[in-house]
Amino acid sequence: MKIDDIPVIIPAYKPGDNLIKLLNDLKISGFSRFIIVDDGNGESMKTFFEGIEKEFGAYVLHHHVNLGLGRSLKTAFNYALQEYNDLTGCVISDCKGVYLTSDILSCAIKLKENPDSLIITKRQRSSEDIPLSNKIINKLFTYSYRFLFGITVNDPQSILKAIPVKYMEKLLKVNGEGYPFDTNILVYTRNYHIDVIEIELETLYSRRTNTEKYRTLRESFFIYVNFVIYMLISIWATIIDILLFSLLCAFLGQFKFMNMHQIYIYVSTIIARVISASMSYNFNHRFVFKKKHRQKETFNRFVLVATCQMLISAIVVSLLHGYIGGEEVLIKIPTDFVLFFVAYQFNRRFVFKR
């Protein structure tokens, strides 16, 4: 199968002989286009990259300073889109020799067969290869991607992937300069309706480098940061909500007509939630989901979700209070805690979707 219309993109920071061996193996395998990004390696590596250009016909793009994985990929995407009219897509690999040539070739072939899909990879992970701590971390990443972004992947830390040309164009506008950009390549597939195909590689887990281990820490911070901000906003809004709810219950509960069928709980819930939800919407719109357009549409959706959340909270608190009595707020807190996670999913999938 012809693969010379698929360039291999390799961001290179402090590369060594592994990069030369990789390029040699790739050339033997049928690849003819190589885009290497010298990501701020300095004058000391100038001769090294000149040798690569002469020996393998690679195009070396230079960053004066280290700008990170994301900026390197964008630099390479932009070059490929400008230079190649017959571009099917590209394959991204590592400069440290982590991935086997056969794995890189598998990505390219799968992209040729599925030119509109993102091809991601998962490494073979036998129980003998992986320490228990790494198994736990991998499971945590897998479930986090599923919960936070609605994406099911088995190896979100694998850099090796093949990207179709139509997605390369869109990724130039996606946020992220360092490792977070690699995470965004997965995250934005839902926004841009890109199908994801996962293939298994021959690369063993033991071939991971210290760079990848460091990347795990960087990536873990990035994928959770938005959820943490969402959680802090929700906690702040919940405190406002509970304080207002408590005050209103204490005040309205004094009126006999409000005690009929516990009407005061419903009224207190509605007033408190309208105020707290309005503040929550503004902060989530700006800082968590970063929705820049169609504010009226997202606001209407947010109101719908907040109204449903409010009514469910009011009904559950009212019913439980009728059965067990006690302080209303002590019933409301665990109820709203559960509804918090449900609401996050509705906000991500329905309210602030692209």
C-alpha cells in the first residue's frame, strides 16, 4: 500500500541516535516524508539536524527556544498543509525510539483505510510488564476521560497516532502549547465529529521512557483542571444556595400556609437556586467550558438543566423530610452532592456542547 503521501511528524527535544535509527527504519519501510521539529535544541545540535536533512531528505523546522509538544505539532501541521497537495494525513511519533517501526506503519495503513478517522494506539500491557501502581494510574486515566470528556480510550498517554488531513486543519485552532495539546487532540474529536479508531501495538509497556512518565504528571494536571474549576464553582454556588435555602426555610417556615404540604421547602429551593445558578452559569460559561458563541442558546439549556436539577432536589428533600424529619439542610446536602455529578455530564454533553 502506498504511504508516501503520509508524512511522519517527530517533535525532537534532545534527540539522539535513536532518532537516526528510527528514520532509517522508516525509510526502509516505505516512508519518504519526514517532518522533524527542532524544538529549541540550540546551536550544539545544528550539525545533527543538518545530517538528518542530507541523509534522509527530512524537513527540519526550527524553534529558537523550546516551545513544547503542542507548538511543535502545530508548526509541523502548518508546514505539511502548505507543502503537500496530496496529503492524506500524518503520523505523530516520538524521537526517543519508544515506538516500533511496525507500529508506525500500522498507523499509516489504518489511516489510509480510514482517511476521515483519528487513529490512536494502545500498547500491549501484560500483567508481567506493568507495576501495580501503573495499572491503577492507567485505569484512572481511562475512567477520567470517559467521565470528563465522554471518550473511551485504553491508552490515553500514548503519543503515537495518525491524524486525518481534515482534522489537522482544525487542530491548528485548538488551544494548548505543551503536552495539554496532545490531550486536546482526543478531547476535540467529539466537538468536530471525528471518529476514533484504536489499534493495538507491538510496543511493550517496558519501552516507556522517563519523558513519558513526566508527561503523565503534566497530563494528569491538565485533564483534571477544568473539572476542579467546575467543582470549585459548584461548591461556591452550593454554599450560596444552602445559606439562602436555610435562611428562607427558617423565615418562610413560620407561616402556617407555607407549612401545608411543605410548600416552604419548594419556594426556598426555587429562590435559592435561581440566584446561585445564575452566578454558576456565568463562571462556567467563561472559565470551564469556554463557550464563546451562542450565549443565548447555552443559557436556555443551562436554565433547563438547572430547573430539572432544582425540582428533583426539592422533591427528594421534601419527600425525605416528610418521612424522617430533622433539619431540611442535612437532607439537601447529600442530595445535591449526587445531583452535582449528574449535572456536570448534562452541562458537558448538552448545555455547552459545540
